[in-house]
Amino acid sequence: MVADSEPDFPARWPARWLPCGRLTPWLLSPVDTPWLPPDLCRRLAQAAEQADIVVVHDGARLQPLTALVRTSLEADLARWLESGAGRVLDFYQRHRWCQIDFADRRASFANLNTPQERERAERSSGGRDEGERSGQE
């Protein structure tokens, strides 16, 4: 896990990607999504054979900050950020990317920004989808 140490950097991009370029590949995940599915890495890695960036789709919407990104994109990412760009999907469009369906794990991508949202989510499903409650992965 890597924290963003640049407080003035636009929140829409993890500024600390660049110094971590030696890790391969990058697994990107927002901190306000606490219940990522246990099969996330495996499913993203399987799809990564066909793309440089693999992005989660939860069945309702694209989750652009939950993705697997090849470290070979580091130099282009640096140039792109230096140009003043910042929308995540705009960067993805520059490369071979695909989305992978996680509709079976939709609750796992709940975006929880307040204690009240977390309490509601825990009461309703505890962040688990039907497949996880029945013991399936």
C-alpha cells in the first residue's frame, strides 16, 4: 500500500504511482472501497494478458480506480501528468485497456465515505455479495 504524499496533487490521480514503478504490475484501488473481493487480483491478472490496463465494471458502472496497470506505462503516465492532464479514463484511452465484469461482486465495490455509509453497508450485506455469502469465490 502506498500513500499519496503530495497534498496539492489532484485527488483524481494517485501521485505516488511514479516512485513505485518497480513494482509489477500496479494494482490500483481507492481507499474508500474497503471490501474488495478475494478473487480481484486473479480475475484482473487473467484479463491482463489481453490489455495493458484492466478496469473493474461492477455491473452498474465502471470503477476506474480499481484496476491493474502495467508498469511499462510509467513513462507515458509521467509525461501525461506533466502535461496537466488528470482524468483517469483519458489516460486509459491512450492505451490498450479492457473492462472486466464484476457484477457478481457489485457490493464489494461500495464507495464508503462516511461512518454512516459504512454502518448501512455493514447492516445490509457486510460488504459481501451473494456468491461470497454462499462460500463461492
